[in-house]
Amino acid sequence: MRELANAIDHLSAEDPSDIPRGLLAEQLIELHWQMARLQAQIARRTYVRSPGA
């Protein structure tokens, strides 16, 4: 969770027009993967098994 918050803070502190497009794309892709990892962690922690399992 902290990694995601740090990535968001880092991106929000920068003016996108000052960032080269390639670097901006890399940062957005990394942010996407961090969000996906967080969603997977949440899904694993909140998984509810059926009573018969």
C-alpha cells in the first residue's frame, strides 16, 4: 500500500508537461502494475471460502 501511495505522490508532485513522454509512460505503467498488485493482495485477504470447501 505504501508503494502505491509513494508512486501517486511522486506523480502528483510533477508537472506532466515537464516529463519526457517515454518516462511518463513508464511511470504510468509502473503505477498500473502497483495498483494491480494491490488489488490482488486485497482479493487474497478478503477471499471468502464457501462452507463446503
